[in-house]
Amino acid sequence: MLTLDATTKTFEIVLAGAVAANQLPVTVNYTDITTTTCAGGCSDAATNSTTPVTIVAAPGASTQRHVETITVHNADTASVTFTISLNNNSTLRTMFKIVLGALENFLYERGKGWGVFDSNGGLVTGVNVSDTAYAVTWDGVTAIAPSKNAVYDKLHFLDLYSLRLIQNLKLAVNASVNKLDIFTRSGGAAPDASNIISVAIPDGNGSVFRTRAATYLSGTSQFIMADAANYWSKGSLDGEIKTAYVYAIWDANGGIVWALGGYSGFTRVPVVRGDFVGSTAISASGITFTAAGIGTGLVIGDRVIVSGATDPLSNGVKNVTAQASGAINLAPGGGGDETSTLTISSRVSDDFFLLEASSTYTPVATDYCVCVGKIRYEYDTGDAPDHTIQATVLDAPQIMWNPKSDYGRQENLATTVTSESEITEASRVSLVVKQSGYYDCFGAAQGQGEDTLVQIKGMIKVGSATYANAVYKAGVQQFVLGTNVTMNVALSAIGVYLNAGDTVHLGVYVDAGGSTRQIWGDSEGAPYLGCTHIAFRKTD
């Protein structure tokens, strides 16, 4: 409460300098109290630049003047600094000093104290509060707090789902629906110096915020899914919607590279092997491209698609193994396909990364990466273009940081195995895992024996690419008496820890009293598709 209790006391106002255009109007409401009366009063005044002006006069004798309200309106066109003081018989005591912006209002109210209101009537909680929008980078100001409005705008702008681990990233489906643009939310285009994308990328000791503010290594911030490209061997089917994931790679030379992968869960960059056209030498230890300018090699466990081949190498999706039949690696110890039109592409491999268009980045296995988004797409070779990235409702691109791995695969026996004698135990179908972790592995086998006692065994072994050296994990067998007996065994899921590069084998053995034995593969057609298969699913 403000009170004047002597005839020598007044309240006055003075400005720190001359006004730009208009003096500030002041109004006061007060109550005079004596031992017998109580009467209200009102006064008004206007400032006079640097000359003090009395805004509450001294009370009469034996009277207390209680100030109820004081208002000061800055009617000037610029900010002003004013001081309200108690004048006690010419001795000045400063009570309040403030900078008031143009059209802002100062209010004292008995029982509530002092306050400042902006030009819209909103209460400003202090002169150290700013409504200025957040800058792109830290401005070093520590004495001014953001307003509620500024905080709200910033929080609304950030991707709160990712807890600020991804900032200012927008995934936009291009008008050409086989293209995905990496844009900023603030600019609606590729990142630049004023519109920066920030991502927390692991470095082995936690996560470090990395930024992309321009073109890097010639990358265009756009993915282009090429026609006739069966990425990650997920197949072509009208109406089937598949999933792919956007990754941010931190190049050791100091920049973010965008990549598109078939599965979530990768934290180190797979060594991306691009398309190859030309002649190649093939041996049991792997394939080394010999054509000038290729310089990268495939290893056992990769999946590739081959075309333009001649005997003894056949076309189609292949697993790179040391097996002689149907594998890219021919007979152990040598052999080679010198077909000059041979085309090999690793885009069907589980760990293939499709780099942003025009990028000159060379993948390095020690570079770190993190998943930052998910897209859904249809691959139908009957469409034009073949790939359609989905843009609506639940299938629209999503921003997400390092989601749980969804990695899993099933591999079917492609061709029925037929023998007039015992089909010995061997790896009939195998898969190589590309991520380390805990897996459920399961499988099934189906076959036939023509005569007498028919026996089938199914086994899961893991680890070495060589079946004999792999570790036995589970098995099941069936015996049946009869003629032309169909048999099947199912191997329930078993949990096992696997390292990237480990092989999961389905071993199968079939015998009968005589005549033909078979292990059925997809070559039998429906309803036998997938009747013999091995599969895994990462669970951690």
C-alpha cells in the first residue's frame, strides 16, 4: 500500500529524457482517511520530459492519503524511461524505475503491486522477459528469459516425439512419387545456413549433435528409388506396402550423409556395394571386382542380383556363399565367369544403403549412423514409376529417432532336392544376419519318400558359414511307415545371440527304404511355397 501521511509528502514522475512525440498521461485513484471521514478522489497529469511532475499531491492536515491505483500509458512513439519517487519535503526517494515500450502500460494496484502490460493488454512479468523468437544458434544472452509465447512457438516447432534428438527435419514425398526429399521444417526445402537440420548421432561414447546446413559431398538431399530395383529383396506385388528407413550417417570427414535402408537398427554404416557391370574373377573366398574403378568387394553372406550371366553362373537373386551349386562363388579354389555383360547389384542385400542422389560419399564400416525416419512404399513393376512412396494418413513419412530394430528375414528352399538314394544332412537353406543381437530362429522342412520306412530330420545350426562347423541349436525328426509318404517337420523358435556375419542354417536329411527321396522347394509351386524354409527375427 502506498500512503502519504504528511502535508510535506508527494509522489512525482520524471522522464530520463525528452519524448520523441508525445508526453505520457498519468491517472491516480486514492482514498483520504481522517478520524471521522473516508473519501475517494481521482487526479490526472501528464509527464513533462525531464521536469518532475507531481502525480499525487500532499494530503491535508490530520489526513492519510491511500493510493489505490496509478496508471502510466506510454503514448509516445518510442520507449521511455521514467522514475516514480516519494518527495519528502524536497528529499527524493526512488520507488520505481522502468523502461516502458511504446504503447505499453504501467499499473500500480493496491494489494497487487506493480505491473507492466503490453500493447495487447497482456501482462509482462518482468523487463527481463522477451517475446523475440528463438535464434538458430545460441546468442549468449543470459539476463533475458523467453516469454511464454516464444517458448510455445519453439516447442511447437520442435519434434517432441523424438525428444529433440532430431530438430527441423521434414520428409516430403516428391511430385515424382519414387523420390523422397529431405527438407527442413522451417524452410520447406533442402537445408541451408538459415535452415539447419540437427541430429543426435552416436559416436561410441553417447550421442553428439551433428548438423547439416548445406549440400555435402554433392548429395542432393533426395532419394530416388530406381525402376526395376528390388531393394532389399522385398519383392514386387501390387498393393503390398513395404517399409524402409531414413538414416543420418556422420562421415568422419565432418558432415551428415542421408541414406535409405531396408531395416531399422543399424548403428554402424554397412559397406554399401554399388552396381557392377563387367567381368569379374570369382573364387571361394569371395568376389573381387577387377574392372577399373570398382574397388569394392562382396563377402560371404551378401545377397546380390545377377543378370547377363552365362554358364556356369545363373541369373537371379543369389546368396554369396562358398557352395558350388547356384552360388555366385563357383567351385572352391577357382573358376570364373568372364562374361563381359555380367551385371551384379547388391541392392537386394539386407544391409544395402541407398545413398542420397549424386552423393560421392564412400561408406566406411567405422562411421556411425542413426535411423531418423520411416517411409512406406509400394513396389510394383506394373506401375510407372515402379516405386510409389506413400504420402497419406498412417503410411505417410514419419520422423523417429533410433527405433527398435525390425530386422527379420525368411529364406525358402528355391528348388526341390531329389535323389534316388539317401539325402544326407546338409545346409539346405541359410541366412546371414547383418545386425548383432538376440534372435528367434525357426524353420520347417517338407518332403517325400516313396517306400517303407521314411525318415526326415530338420536341424538349426548357427555361427560358421560352413555347416559342419556351425553350432547345433535345435532339431526334430519324423518316422513314417508307408508308400509315397509326405512328411514335414517344424522347428519352433529358439532364442540365440548372434553376431553380424553369423550364418543361420536349416539342415535337412531324408531317407527311405528305397526309390526316390525329396525335399520340396518353391519350384513345386503352390501350395508348397515356403514349405521348406529358415527364418529369423531380431527381438532386442
